[in-house]
Amino acid sequence: MKKRILTPIVVSSVTLLMLSGCIPNAGATPNGGTGTGMSNTQTAAMIGGLLGAVVGGSTADRSGTIGKRSVMGGAIGAAVGAAVGYSLDQQAQEVAQVLNTNVDNNPNAEQDNNKELIVSNTDKHVKIMFRDPMMFATNSSVPTASAQAEIRQMLPVLRKYTNTIIQTVGHTDNRGSYEYNMQLSKARASSVGNTLHSSGISNPLYSKGCSFSKPVAPNTNATNMALNRRVEIYLYPNQEVIIDPCVQ
């Protein structure tokens, strides 16, 4: 039994390496940040390929076709995974371009108070983060005119990817009660979502407030509090990969 399971996985791994080409050196990503050494497209291809190989191997018949089915399953899974990964990589690049910035997948980027706008992506979503100072007046949930213009710059990309699911999320610092900040974060997320919706996009769109449940820095000083006041826009390829942005 162990040999029957191991064989398709090994075979598919070889197929994946052939499909994806050589793996870049660890620490380098196509976006210039730090990472695992693989692009999201390559990661998605590998995951898809392994799943495809398992499925292909488990459906083999008694005539000894397990190896062939595993290779086919791995190749199909890799192709599907690569397509999703490529779409997210491509979307992130296009969003960054229209916002006049670069994709930054450095995990420490959100703690840099010089960055008021960050576009990043994983193998499951694209995330656009706006700091509150560039979006809202103090205690206001209405985006400023410049913020609305910034949001609308993304419309050509969103219209291109009509199946993309959009989630707008608000975060605050911990001044005031949790309930007050929950209402403020919800209102700000909804306002950003309404700005997109009123512009005529057809994408599914959801909004969520997180209050101060997910800080990017301890709320111990004014600088850190400013880092925590932000609005995020997530772009998902399908329902299955939607996260809870207040926790994850």
C-alpha cells in the first residue's frame, strides 16, 4: 500500500519540476521582496500538482495504470494551480501599477510608517492596504476626495477580473471602546466598498470591521497607533480562499 501511494507523489513531483522550471534562489521573489524562494504561481502549481497526483493515483484501475494517471493528475493539478497563482501575481502587479507603486511582499512592510500604501499578494489573495491618514479625516468614515480618486484608480483592473471577489476591511487603534471602534471600522470599510460599488463594478463585494482586534504593531505610542489605523482591500479568486481578516 505504501508503495502505491508513494509512487504517484514522487512521479508528480518530477512532473512539477519539469513544468515550473528551475526554482529561484531562496530569499528572492519576482517582486523584489523577501520570501520563500518561490513565486505564488510556482507554489500554487506545486500544491495543485500534488493534489492532482493523489487523486489520479487513487483512481487507477487494476491494469497497472497508476503511474500514468498520477502523471496526468499531477500535470492537470499543476496547470490549474499555476493559473490561479499567475492570476493573483498578475493582478497584484496591475493594481500596483495603476496606484503608482510596486508589489511589496515583505512581511515587515506594514510596520514601516513611511509606507501609506502597500500592495501585496499570497497564493490566495491580493491585498491593498491604505493608511487612514490618506483616506479619512479624524473620526470620519467618509473617504476624502483624494482617497476616492485613489480607490477609483483600481477600477480598470477590477473590471478586467470580473470574477474577483472584493472584501473591504477596516482596522483602528485601541483608543476608545471596542464597540465604538467596531462601528467606525465597519463604517470606513463600507464607505470604501460603496465607492467601488457606485462606480459600476459587477464584482461580488463585502465589507467587514475589525475594530482593534488585529494590530500590526503594539498600541503603545502614537507612531504605532497610526500604523494600526488602516483600510485593507482583499481580492480573492473564489469563495473557498476567503479569510477572516480580523484573525488571519
